[in-house]
Amino acid sequence: MTYIWQHPEWPEFQYNLAGVDDILFVFAEETGHVSGILKGTPDALQVEALIDTLVAEAIKTSAIEGEFLTRQDVVSSIRNNLGIAKKPEPVKDRKAQGAATLMVAARNSYAEPLTEAMLFAWHETILKESKTINIGAWRKDSAPMQVVSGSVGREKVHFEAPPSERVPVEMAQFIEWFNATAPGGAKEITKAPVRSAIAHLYFETIHPFEDGNGRIGRVIAEKALSQTLGRPVMLSLSRKIEAERKKYYQSLETAQKNIDITDWIRYFVQTIVDAQIETRDMLDFTLQKTRFLDRFKDSLNERETKVVQKMLETGPGDFEGGMTAKKYMSIAKTSKATATRDLQHLAEIQCLIASGGGRSTSYQLPFLQNTFE
């Protein structure tokens, strides 16, 4: 089988943007919508929206690789790295700390040229807890770097990366390409999503590290977006990829076998657009929940405030099954009688909407049901 890196024209990718113009137009529109919302949003809410975005990206980029991080540790680490915590918040999950640190570091350095040292530092950040991976260095193993699925004896090879001895040269060419296609570069690519799509595919095809290639490849995709837009992009690409993981891997596998990457660009640009739409929805939700809390803050006791904030933290539609007396008892650390009384009070003031009856009674935030005015 011939892979894209074995093609005589590698890495001179071929593509036709004629069929992508409509998606690029939607991206420009959505980017404008998000920028407009942010401009009219108070600074405190902008920070909250930024934290929500970075948390989603850190958690989902790790989930794609089969690592499930502690959400609160990710939040605390991001707040620590952004310097907005009054005092450093404790973080127990070191993998969560590494993922969050990478998100903030990459965002803060988005305008800087890509370098080998930067990539090595990113790699060390996310894998410093690993005892078996050669961190902060290109892979050196003589065995083929393959993406494989299936049980032992029935393996299917989806992709094989260039041999390890080629990685230093390949990465030197990639870094040169990345910086040359940046704004003002000799080979500038002016369409941000297109540059992002190519950068991600290019890096993933080289697969330069023993582990962590997917996470760093997605950071590179967002760095390319941010550089070309001229500001840190506000979206979580990994959240969208994780939601449709099978489609992502199928698209990547197909693209890595053909020097014409038009279909890949169309797929990846659409993924970016979908992620941008999710960001707009998230910003709307952030504004809604802030207005919601402002309306009820003087009517809630300490327990009720804690529970409502917990429901809001999970995002729209993510608090599965709604709030119940049992969940309330766990979150508020209180008795069943107190939980029942508090929930009835929250329903009376229309802070929560009750559904069902008896032991199956559950409560939802009203504006998540489009009933809050």
C-alpha cells in the first residue's frame, strides 16, 4: 500500500477549494457572530467563557485518546495557569494538570512561530507522568509506527507513518512549512480553516512522537487557526471531533492515502464550522446562566446556590435525568427532608421546574427547557 508520505510529490499537497467556498463563507459568518457576542459581553463573562472552552478542549482531546480527566482538576489547573485564582487551587490529577497547562500555554503563544523546542515542551507537558514514553524527543524506535485495530492475529493496519530515521528531516520541513504559511510568510495561506486542516493532516501523517500525536496535532490545528485569524480562536475542536470520532478517523485514514486532500479539507473545515457554532451556543448559554443566577441569587440559601451552580456547570442538557432528592443530598451534603424541602422551594420560585411525581420527581433548570423568560 502507498501512503501519502510515499507519494513522489509529498509534501506538496493538491486540493481544489471550489467546493469548499460555501463552508468557508459560513465559517466567516460564525466567526463574526462569536466576535460580536464577545464584544458585547462583560470581561468577567468573557473569562468564564474562555475557561469553559479550554476545559472542554482539555477534557475532550484526552478522551479521544482514551484518557478521562477529572473535570474539577482541569478547571482548577486552567484557573491557576490563567492567573485568575486568588490563590493556587489544589490539583490532584497530574494528567489533568498537564492537559490544562498545554491548553493555556498554546493559547498564550499562538502568535509565536512554531519551533522544535515548542513541540518538545508541549510533549513533556502532557506526558511528564509517563514512565514508558521517551518524552520531549522524536520517536526513535526501529519498529514501524502503525495505527492498528482488531484482535491479535486479526489486526488491520489503518496507517503506517514514515520510519523513525526520517522524522527529524520531515519535522524540519513541517515546521518550515507551518511558519511559511503563517500571515506574512513566503507561502501564506490566507484561509484560516484551510491552513488548519492541512497542518493537522501533515503533522498526524508524520506522527513524530511515540505518543501524544493526536493531542499535539489538535493544538497545532488551533494554533494555525488563531495565527491566521490574528487572535486566539474561541472554540473546542476536540469536543466536535470526539462527538464524531469514527468519522474523524475514517476521514484521516482516507486522506493519508492520497496526495489530493480536497475531501479532507472539506471535512475538516466543516468540523471547524460546527465547533464554532457550538461555541456560539456556549456563549449564549453563559449569558443565560449569568442572568439566571442574578435573578435568583437573593432568593437561594447556601445549599440551593451550590446545587444550582453545579447544574449550571455541566452545561446545557448535560445534567442527565435532572436533579433529584438523592442527587441533591449528595451535592449539598444534607438530609432527605432538607433536600425535599429545598427542591420544593426552588420549584415554588420557578428556579427549577418539576416533572414526574412521587419518587420519580426530577427537576430541571427552566431555561434549558426554553421556558425561562
